[in-house]
Amino acid sequence: MHGLRDSHVFPKHHIPVDQLAELCDGGGSAATIGTLWAGQRSRRLLLLDTVRETLDDPADMGPLPPAAGAWSAWAAADDAAPAACRRLLLHPQVGSWAAYTLRRKRGRATSGEELWADAGVLHTLALVATARAAASWGTSVPVRHGRVMLPTLGMASLAEDGTAVAQAECAGGEMRLRLGNRTVVVPADPAREADGWWPLRRLRVGGDPTLSVFLDDIDPFRELADPVAPDRLDEAAMARWQELLEGAWAILCRDHTETARAFAAGVVSIVPLPVDELGTTRSASTGEAFASMMISPPVDEVDLAVSMVHEFQHIKLGGLMHLLPMTADDGEPVHHAPWRDDPRPLGGLVQGVYAFFGIADFWRARRHVSAGLYRRIADFEFAYAREQVREALAELNAAGGLTGAGRQLVTGLAERLRSWQTEPVDPVAAADAGVLCASHRAEWRLRHLHPDAEQVRSLAAGWQADAPAGPGPLRAAVEPAPAAVRWSLSWQDLARDHLVGRTGRADATASDLAVLAGNREAAGQAYRRAIAADPHDLHAWAGLSLTTTEEPLHSRPEWVYAVLGELSAAFGEARIGKEADPVAVSRWLGSNVPSLASPVDPQDPLGLDEFR
């Protein structure tokens, strides 16, 4: 088996047909995860080989010993204890470190630290490998903010703060790190806390299958991009995570047994994220740290289970995409993802639809073990995710740029989703989910899909002259909004409150409440008044599009918004007349521009003759 000494020699990887089919259907057994792990081992070795070739300047290691000694020590340990060193090699944060070090060396990441403080982690990794092989070796390692992280083991505290160089050795089964007069001895059982030593703690839950994961709150490379300081959880927080994980794991083992078995084989660490300013549960993962997921403190065990399913979908697809690309070219971020407020590139949309397919599947099962109000909530979450996935699959089906494997994935998900479409859900839950999806689609178009300025001027002039307009094939461009504003959260919160009969939200408008209550006429009148008061109120424009079947206002509100804005700018309110409100302009456009007169084709979600 190839290892660190011959990392330039890699086997060819093959995915069995049945395992590829499992993944393309949104699933994946424990055996399939084993195939992905094999691919990750080769990828990680290739990544380390690239690090070795890139750190070719002796100055890269600064005051530390040359890199060659660390590589040799790690390779010797790998020869002596390949299984133990394999676990180190595949540790998620080792991948994050290697990728970050390459970005720094290539000038794609900046830091206040010298390069050697990051590149020198190589010596720390070689030290851990040597210890795993029960061998002896001494070196120097970088100290970051007074601490040294020993990946897979824990963190030694050697100083109050600062970057420095510590002496390190392993001999006679003992690891020691020394900085000045301060020495930290790693316990014989590294999982035990000691003076100057924080172990990388582990949570274990369940029986068959058992889940054993690190709860990583200390590794500098545990998050997405730049290194971060440790954020040690206290005993109460650890107990809370243990309790939540036990509950979430029980749900997954009962309702998604095969997913749970695959999860146990495919997840190594959970990284607690800080609570964000909005108080919402966040989660994330990165392909460079295969088998690690980041999750902020969840509300309850169901919330945690959803996040775990979500991120495991990303992990599986990330591993597959390292072996079989889903896209030939990601292209520009121009795609509507119903769960994101910003335009997404093709690869991002593929990742997102895979994750939300898993969420839909979770709630599909969850509603069958729920009753009363909890059943309505589960029905809503299922209907919401189901429609989000349906929209995204339509967008992917219309897009170019998918590989054969990407097409197989879209087809596999669509076939399973088709069987879910006829499953009945609570009517209030279905209606609220429909409002959420439609409002997001409309406001996304208003914020990001900008009709061609010349065509808009031509249409405005046609309105003013009361003459037919023939602008030719419609053109529009997708552009990101100036600021990353989470504009869809208010709709989500309001819909979920309406679902359970909760009232009194300070940001709830009469028009929004009327839409959710099914009173489209009253809502439409209120939205028109809001637009008259503020023609740039995009929330009101999106709401208005939900209350009418007039085209293009219903399916392409951005054209009505753009033409009305051009009329006001070019001619002034006095000259365009009071009749130039959104509905009147929509009717005129529908009568004069044939391609705007019909609803958007489900197979062409952007509804454009020409798209750039």
C-alpha cells in the first residue's frame, strides 16, 4: 500500500455501479462511505505531496528545523504503524491545515503570523505520527498564541500568548513540549486533562450503531478558512452537547437506520460554532476537511438531527465530487437556490440541492412519528424542503455544464422526489410552504435579475406613446446585490409563526398576514399602497406578485419593476399618469410583449429568451 514515502504513486479508484446509484439517489451505505474514504486517502496524500513540493524554500520554516526531517520522521512512523498514521493523515483538520498552508504560500491567504508558524505544523504532525508509532524523535514546533495543537490528541499551553518555538520530543512512550522554563507532559492517556493539557474530547452515543466523534473546540484549523483561537466549552456545555447528540442519534437510528450507519462510518468530528447575532442554528462543512461538520448550538435534538443530516449530505457529495466531478464548469454565480438569498454557481447549486434533499427526506419520515401540532410542523418542513428541491432540480435540468455523473445525480434525485409529490400534507402547512417558496423566488428575481436597460427604455417609451413595443428577444443579467442582506428571514419566521398560531410579531405587516391567511385581494391592495409610498420596497413587490395571476407581474416581476422605475425616472409621475401602477404596467406588457404574457416555463426557471 502506498504511503508517505511513495505518495507520488496513486491507485486508480473505481466506484461500483451500485454505490454510485446509491449516492445519486441521495443515499449511501457504510460500504459506500468506505469507498469515499479510500479516495480521500489518495487525495490527502496528493495534497501533502503538493505541500512538500511547494515548501521548497528553507526560509519557509523560519527558525524551525528543515522540512525534510519532519517528512522523514512521518514516513518512518507510517512504515511502522500504518493504521495509526492513516487515522492522523485522514483527520479532517489535517486537510484544512494543508490547504490553508498552500493558500498562504501561494499568496491566496493573508495572516499576521509568519509563514513558518503555519508551515511548521508539519513538525507537529510528524511528532504525533512518531508517538503513534511508539518511536522516539525530537524536533521544534511552532507555538501559536502560547499553545501547540497536537492533531487528534489535544492542545498544550506553554505561554500566555505570542508566537514562539518550542522544543518537543517523544521517547519512552512519553511526549514532552518545552518553552523556556515551562514544560508540558502529554498524559499517557491523552484523553485525560492535566496541567497545561486540554484533550481533544470525544462524544460517544448509541449502541448499534455507535457514534463516536470528536467535539473539536480547540484545533486552530477546525473552521472554514483562517486559523481560529480555541473556544473551550465548559462542563455544562459539554453535557448539553452530549444530551443533544444522544437525542439526535436516537432519532436517526430509529427513522433513518441506514443513514445512521453510514454517518457513523463517515463523520469524525463536530465543531461547535458560536451563536450568531440572529440566534439561528448554523452549520457548515468543507471538502478539505472531509468527515467534519460545524454546527452552532441547536435548539433541541430535532434541530441537531436536521443539521447533521444536512452536513452529512454535503460530506458525501464532496467526497464523490473529488472522484467524479458533477460539473464541467461551475460558471458564474447566476443560479437561484431557494434556500439562499444570493446567486449561486452551478457547483454550489448541486451541493445545495443534495443537502436539502436530505432535509426533505428527514422531515418526510419525521412527520409519520409526530402528532398534533408537531405533525403540522413536520408536514410544513417536508413540503417546504420538497418544493425547494423541486425548483432547484428544474433549474439544474435547464442549465448546461453538468457532467454525465451530474446528470445521473439530478435524474436520481428527481425520480425519488417524484414519488413524494403525491404524499398529502396538512393544507395549512402546504399553503404556507408555497407562499415561502413563491415569495423567495419573486424577491430573488427583483434583487438579482436585471432586465436589459435598453429594452427597458424601449418598453417605457412604448407605454408613454401608447404604441406597440417590439424589443426583440428578452435579455437580462444576474448580478449580486450590493450587500449580503438576509432578506428572506422575516418571511420564514412569519410563516412558521402563522403555522402554529403565534401572533404579535413586530415586523409582521397586514399585507403579509393577509397573504398567509389566503386573502389575496386585501393583501394585493395593501402591497400596492406600500409600493405607491415606496416604489423600491422589494418585499412589497414580491408580495404583490403572489396576489395576482397577471403576467408578467406574477412570474417576472422584475420587468414590471424596471419599466415602472424607468417611467418614473424618464417622465415623472405627472406625465406617466396615475394609471401607471404595477398592475396596469403588467397588463400593458402582457398585451404588447408576447414572451412576457405567459407564465414561466418550469423547464426554464429564469424565463428568458436570452440569458447572460
